[in-house]
Amino acid sequence: CPVSNKSSKHQTALAISMQSHTDDRPFRCTDCGKRFFHRHHLLNHQSRHDGEKPFAFGHCGQHF
């Protein structure tokens, strides 16, 4: 990467590095407008708006 001087064997790593320097966040939450670099980060964020709590603690059953 010419900006951060990082190197990698993979072309996609360069694309991700360059994207982080330009602040290009193509994935936007339709609920609050927050933007993300990766789709899976957006999906994780959106589950908070839905109130979804898929993880249960075994001892008390509380969900997170």
C-alpha cells in the first residue's frame, strides 16, 4: 500500500487497505445511517436495531 507502506501477497488486502485510507464505506445502515467497510459488519450492527439477541448464557438463560 503506498499510503501505509503495508505489503501483502494478496491483491484484495491492498484494496482493503486503500479503502480504509479513503474512508469509502459502501455499506450503510438504513435505520441510523452509520456506514461500514464490510457487509458482515453492517449485518451485525443491524441486528442491534432489530433487538435480536441470539446468544444465551447457559446458567441463567439471559440473551445477548
